[in-house]
Amino acid sequence: MAIRRFDIASLATTPWKNGGGVTREIVCSPPGAGMDRFDWRVSIATIDRPGPFSAFDGVDRVIMLLDGPGVQLHSGDGRIDHRLDVPHVPFAFDGAVPLDCELLGDTSADFNVMSRRERLRADVNVLRDRADIAIAARGLLLALRGSWHLNDLDCEAGSGVWWDGEPSAWQVAPRESGAALVAVRFTASGS
């Protein structure tokens, strides 16, 4: 499968089952897999009211605030009590843990990465400087702020690339000061 470009603004929105927000799916692999059959999935969610997060057995999750005042995440058993209120700081947790979400103000948007634990492990890093990203068979790069040079591609804030099944390594460089990029690499579990 070739490298695919995407722009967040052009992604279709899907309402959450609980009505607490909407999701824009960037990629789900394998293509067409439902929420109980994916190997990995990356999306942008808009949260506009408090309520529960869906639980996913066997799935590791990483969430990161993109915009807005953020949310407070907490589990009934006390294992998780996390204030997600600083943009571009990834927070990893076990997707099987039922979480409740409280708004810290108005609507917020977040970046979500999910990976099936028995198959894959996700490494999520926010970059602000030139970097070499090690080869991976699947992954995603999203410009969070500013414009970036990704190998031979130029990428503006809110857009990026993903790949699946075509091992790729990347040299990334900001084209202006204050830029930020999220890099997601998926590697086989146990590697």
C-alpha cells in the first residue's frame, strides 16, 4: 500500500454512540475493520459534553489534546485520574479500563491512537525539530503547527501522511519556528 496523504478538514465526521462528541477517522487498519476487529486506528475526536469513553479490551490507547481547555479522565477504580489540559502531550492508557470524561470548559479536540496489544505497539512522539524517524511498516505523521518537510513532501498544519505495509523511514524538518509534528510508529508486539 502506498503512502497516503490526508487533511483533517476533509475527513468525514461520525457521531459517538453516546452523543458526547464526533470522531474523524484518519485511518483504520485493516481497511473496513469494525471497532472490534482493527489492528490499529488513528482519529481526531471532538468532545463537547461529559460522559463515558468506550472501553476496548486488548487495546492500548494514546490520547493527546489538540485544542480547547481539555478534559479530566478518571476510572471508577481509581487507577486513572488524568487531567488532559496541555496540548501536544501524549497520554497512554489501557483501553479496557472504563473511563469517564469531564470537560474542563468548552469543547475540546483530541488525537487518538489505538493498537491491538497482541499484534502491535504504538510509539507516539511530538517533534519540534529536525529528526530522523526509524523505519516502520506502518505509521502516521501529522503536522500539528506550522509547515513541515517530510522526506520529499511538504505538509501544512492539519495535514499529514500515513502508510501501512510499506516500510518507510522519514527525515522530517520544520520549515518555521514554533512548528510541531506528531509521529506515530507501529511495531510488532514484542519487537
